[in-house]
Amino acid sequence: NKPPPEKLRQHILRSLSQYLHGKSGENALSAAYANIKAGSKEQMYGAFRRASSTLTWQKRTSATTPNSSEIQELLNLILASRIPSIIPALDEVLDATFRRVSYTAPLRASAERYYRSQDLSVAELDSKGENLTMFVRNLSEREKQQLDNWTRSEFGFKLDVKYSGGHVTAGIEYENSGESFNLTDMGFGFSQVMPIIVQVWTLIHRASRLPEDNYIYTYVIEQPELHLHPRLQAKLAEALIKAVIQARKHSIKINLILETHSESIVNKIGLMTASGEISHTDANIIIFSKKTEKSGTQVSSSKFDEHGVLSNWPYGFFDIEV
């Protein structure tokens, strides 16, 4: 940790000296100063009161109050002196946090009949799923088998990626069919949903291989329902929720953020709440709306109760007459 400027440190030690015995040396002052860590106002004041175990310190600090201008100035100076060590630590936390954020854009890449093979290592899915086939091709045989097993279990099909003659093809093989159909022949919805499915599996798979930590994995998906019929929208919502539950069993914390206009997705979350598969506290809904085209955006919140019924839901949001 980078030490604070010496002038600031000496000023703080002089301020602390009034709470120690007059014969206390710089070592005792430095030890008290080191015990006052950066934190909230209450945390720092508590640390200040406990910074030294001497009777003189205990007696003199007991006469102080956290709201006095003298104590506030002292604690602010100590907090300022910790900035050189706080910034690198904060940088590490932010870096670790955002490395655990994944994002899928609203309009994913269209499927192609053939993809040119590239002899490159692909370790991450891009936000539009343009490198989906190369990402899957780079999986080990074991990982590919695990992905196939998961997609068969949750959706009844697997993503079939094959290499031939310098090109790669991507297809869908339904369970027990033994026949693969090229993604371009399967409807636009498959190309839109496969990047989401593979990304969810990747989050669970990779997180389970890492040492347990306190970081939260966040997956942001814009309009996951695009080009999917309502039944598959609901099935996707169910698979996403089950993935979070599965991760939780392995002490992996995943937050899903869905930007959606899908009644099927919202209703599926409510049904899973009503059935007890998830708690009513597991899901929050933030609503962005406008009263008129020229008015500002209003932000409100809604949530499910124990029976899966939405509260504070805006009237007419899913209006059957529209």
C-alpha cells in the first residue's frame, strides 16, 4: 500500500497525541493511527475509540462525540490519508466485478449456412453472438458434452457444430432425432436465442470451476423474447431461472437483468413464484413508462407477492384491447 504524504501523516499524529499519555512515543501514535481504517462515519469513529487499549486513550476518547467538528475533521483527514491505498483496492474490486458482467444485445447475429474456419482461440462470446460457432468449436470434448446434456435437458435439443472442408456449420439436433438441421433453416428465433442459452451455460460452468468468492456474476440480456413464439419465451425464462437456482446450490451468485416487453416471460416468473420454485423476493421489476411522447420517463417498481400476483402494476401495460 502506498503511504500517505508525510506532512498529512504528521499532522494526524499530532492531533491523535492529545488522546494519549504525554510520554507516549511515535510508535504508539503510529499504532493508533494504523488501527483507524477507512469506512463509514460510524465505523471510523468506533475504530477511533478502540485504536488504543491504554486507559488514558479510553478515558479521553470517551469524552468525545462523533458529531463534534474536531472529531469530524480528524476522521476526514484520516480518510483522506487512506486514499492512496483505497484507489488501487477499489480498482481491483471494480476490475473483478466488471469481469463478471456479461451482456447480450437485443438483435443478435443472423445465422449463416457456413462459417469460415479461423484458427483462433475464442474464449468469450461477443454481445451479438457473431462468434457463437467458433466459441462452441473451441470447447473441449468434455465441455461440449456438458453443454449438449444441459440444452437437451432444458430445451430438448442441442447445438450441433461441425467442421468440414475449411468451413464450420451450426445446426439444431432434436433429442432422439439423430438428424441435424442447419440454423438457417430453423427460423430466425433459433439464431436469436442460442447465444443466450450458451452464455448462461458458460456462466454456470466457468463459475463452478473457480474458487468460491464473494463476487456476483451479472448477465444482462436485452429483449430475450425477440423472434420467439410465446411458449419458447416462457421456456427460456424458466431455463434462466433454473440456471440461477442451480448456480446458487454451488454457492455461485448470479444476477439476471432482463430488458423485456414479454408478457410470457413476466407471467412465467409469476407462475414459478406461485408454485414455490422461487421466492417472491427473488424477482424485482422496474418499469419505465411515459404518460405522453413528450413527457419525461417515469420509473416505478413492481413485485410479486407469495402467490405470484403482481403488485403496483401499471394499468393497461398489457392491454388486451390494444
